Amino acid sequence: MSKSVYTILALASAGALGLHLAAPQVAPEASAAPVTSGADAAHPAVIELYQSQGCSSCPPALAVLDEVANRPDVLALNFAVTYWDQLGWKDIYAQPAYTARQWAYSHAQGRGNVQTPQLIVNGRVAVLGSRKGEVEQAIARNARTGGPALAAQGNTITIAAAPFAKPATVWLVGYDPRTVQVPIRAGENNGRTLPHRNIVRQLVALGSWSGKAVSLTAPSTPAGLKRAVLVQSGTGGPILAAARL
């Protein structure tokens, strides 16, 4: 059975994200110049690919992510979703929290479904992840225009003061920077070996930010993973700020 796009029409439950936000420590008030764009290595654009090893349309999107991840001004994150798992091959990296995150974007953007391969740019727009030209255009057209400055010292992450009234979620993301070759033994990609780069292995909601400077403590990250922090409006809204740690 071959499907170019697999669509899930059932609604995700409101508590699917299972967030447990730590109480933030309020840092001294500070004036900080807001991030002006996601156009450099210090303030990268965030692209999130939602894919599955069971999806025959996903390998081209993995190749696009691999290419775009070479850009220093881009933070490319690879999320494996669970809703293909019952169709012949269980994705070894898929987690329900990643499926819930994709649903959060769908609800925030007024859509009633999710699909693979889907790529979200700066939390603002969804495009087909297998079309490199569309992905690059979406990155150029959806750059962040403002947000708080981020700083990290050890496991302490500080989000500076900036004009913003609505609560934002502060995420810690741990991802594997290697290209891992995964042999697929069943399902639509049976017999193929698929390269996975920047696969997300850790996603933790550290706390919230509402415009005042705060400091949050990040948990340790498993060995071999790189870390990034995202400040996101709500749980499925635009990415306000991002930084590699």
C-alpha cells in the first residue's frame, strides 16, 4: 500500500502534550535588544520536519532536511511521529509527544489534520517537506522579526525582558547531530536504509515566559546530543526566539 500523504482526522486530546512547567525564577529586569531576525547562526530559523520511517513519501524530505541543515542560519529538527507505526513498521524514534506537537501546530493554524512529510518554519507556516525550493522560500518569507535575547551558562538559561504579553513556552530540545543510517525491514520503505539527521531525542518544557526576564534550569541531556532552546508563543504558536546551546 502506497500513500503520498497519510492524514489523521481524529482530534488530539487537549492534554496530549503532558506539559509540566517548572516555576521560573524571575531574573533582574534588564533591557535587551530584541532578536531582529532568524538570519544568522546566533539566531537561527527553526525548521521542524514531521516524518515517519513508515511513510514512502518521507525519504525525499529527509534528504531536503539534510541539505538545509548545513546552513548556519538554520536550526533543523527532525521529529518522528507515531501514527504510521501500526501500518507495518514501528519508527524507532517516534514518540507520542512529537505527534502531539504536530497536532498543536495544526490546531493553532486552524487545520483539522496532520500529515507527513510536513515541515513547519519558525512555528508560522507548514509546507511539504520534500520540496526544497518551497522550504527555502518559506524560510526567507517567515523570518522572525522580534523576540527576547537568550543566554546560557551551564544549565541555566536566561530569557531577557522584551515586549510580549501572552505566555510563551520555553522548550529544551536535545537532538542527534549525526547522520544515522536506519535499515527498514517492513512497511512501505521495506528494504531501504534511510539516513536520519538531527533526529530529536529529547523535548522538555522548561517553563514559561511572559515578557519579564526569567532564568530557568535545564535538565541534563543524554550524551552525544546537541541542545537548543526555543521560546514559543503558547505550545503551537510562532517561535519567538531560538538559540543553540
